[in-house]
Amino acid sequence: MEELLAVTGVAPACVVAVGDTPYDIAMGRAAGIATCAVTPGGCTAAELTASQPARPSAFAGLLPVVLRGHGGGR
């Protein structure tokens, strides 16, 4: 993720990582970007919530989260 940010020149504050496993959330957090967990996917909602994403969301609720932005939170 860090390499992708460097190559594109996009600031971490302008990115939201969307994932359906705790590993995805950990990757986004390690890169310093906001995270959004979505279900259904590879894990249960409880497993995703335990990974502490900035925004837990059902997949259907993802678009409003992305459009609204993440406010710089992780």
C-alpha cells in the first residue's frame, strides 16, 4: 500500500481502504489510511468489528461512507 501511495502521489488522508477481513483492515491501518470494513465477505461482522476499522459498514452502506469521506480518522 505504501508503494502504491508513493507511486501515485496520493496522500494517505485522501484514501479509504475497504476490506472484508481483519487482514485488510490491518493493512490499511499500517499504511496510515482510513479503513472501512464491509460484510458479507471473508469474515463475520464480529470479527471485522474486533479489527477496529474506522467505519464498520454493510456493503450496501459503503457508497455513502466513501462519498462522505472519512474525516482523517483511522
